[in-house]
Amino acid sequence: MSAPSAGLTRRAVLTGLAGTGLLALAGCDVAPPATLDVGCGEDGGSYLEFGRLLAEAAQRSGRLRLRPLVTEGSVENLSLLDADRIALALSLADSAAGSPTSDLVAVGRVYQNYLQCVVRADSGIRTLGDLSGRVVSLGAPGSGAAATARRVLAAAGLLAVPDGPVVVERLLGEAATQLRTGAIDALFWSGGVPTPQIAALSGTTALRVLDTTTVLPRLREQYPEAYIATAIPAGVYGGEEPVATIGIANLLLARSSLNDDAVAALVDILIDDARALVPPDAAGVQYLTPASLIDTVPVPLHPAAARRYRERYG
């Protein structure tokens, strides 16, 4: 994982944006836009791809600069945000619900993540129950995918039992390689579809995506509003039919003290550059619409974001 750059602390960000947010002292020239570090995700994953597109859109706007960081995902991003080491974080909504940060707020709900449990087509694994006794990668240690996967396996009654799966934590690239070679039997991943690294694997290895919605009723009892039923479209990873799976909202998060001008600029980018923020090969659901952007349950909107959405949408 790339360590977050020294960058700007939250206090430095707030100082740099003080007053008008983008102006230097009276009588001086306009200061360059502030730079905000954004905790994203792994190389080859949806978080980092979205973060880079968002940074490009911010640069075009001229109102602020974003620096997307490679991380292990939601859990690490939330930890970095709590420690004031980054100004913005991408996170799964279920991971955000468990964040210890008391002033956690959202700038917007940006797209839907698809929980993907991927196996080799020739493995004989067709259901979650078939993972018993198999080696299963949950995801990177600091990822939201790993946290969600543990919940799914627990809901399926597969954890803490003698014949349960052998769980390991792997970065996506390593997990994809090990699935191809047979070193692991299944991998969990949460992201947009198609995920490039899994799509690349499907070009050389026949894959099957498992239906995870069999545990959705139990998950909803334990974690209301965190999960929905969705489907991975036909054709993704070579599948001939849609595959039912669990959907989880992805949120762009900050702390409530993030400068109002920066938040308003981010909202404008999410609205005005929505089409440019969708990867060209994306097949899944995007949330860059008025009704979806503001629906950030279980995290409240940053007050400046709520105000800017009202100004833009009435």
C-alpha cells in the first residue's frame, strides 16, 4: 500500500481554505486551489478509478485539487480520516456505519458496489454453502469488502465451525492470481462491475459468480438499511445470465469541519461532471443523480453539501 503523502493536515486544509476558501490575503494574487488527499482503494479497483476521475474533474474546475491515494479500501480510509491524515474518504456504507469518527459526514452517495464472490467455473462451487472447507480470500485487511464478506459468511453459518472455510486476506491482484492457479478457491470483492482485474482474469479462466442474496434476510435483521438486493448484469465476466447479489452504497465522506467552500465545489463537480465520473466500461448502477446523491444513509450530509444540493436542485 502506498503510505499517504505528508500532504496537508486537516488544520492546514482549513487554514488554506479560510475566508473565501480560495483567496490569499487582501491585495494579493489568487492563491492556488487547495489540495485534498482522498483515500481511495487498490490498484485495479473501482475506488481508485473513481478517485482519479474525480481528481481530473476537480482539476478542470480550477476550484480545488484532489490527490487520490492508493489504500486497502474502506476500513483503512475511515481510519485515516479519523486520524486527520486525509480530508476525504471513499467507503462502503456498511463500513461507514461502524466508524468511530463522531463528526463523520457525507458529500454524496456516488455509486453502487456489488459484492462479488468469484470462483472458478470448474471448481464445483455453486452456493455459499459449498465454500465449507475451501480457501477463501475475503479481500485486503483494510478493505470494506473483507468486513462485509465476514458478515456474509457468518450469516451463512460458515464461520466458527469445524468444517468452515479457511479464510485469508489478499489484495485483489494477488487473489486473482491465486484463484487462477488454484491456491485459493474463491475470492470476495466489493466494487463496481465489471472490476477490471476480475474481467482480465475471466479472459483466461472461466469464472462463476455466486448468488449472495441467500443471506440477505439475516443481514437485514442485523444491519438494517445497509444492504439491498441487486444483480450483476448478464455478460459480465462471461456469465450468460444476471447473478443476484448484495448491493452496498459507496459514499464520499469527510469530517464536518471540512471547509464549506471545498464541499460546495465537490458537490458542483458531482453534479456537473457526473457523466465524466462514470468509467466508460461500467455496467452497474451509478448514483450520480439528484435523488441518489443526497441519500447517504446511514451518514448525514455535510451541512454545506445539503445547502448546496438545495441551491442546485431547489
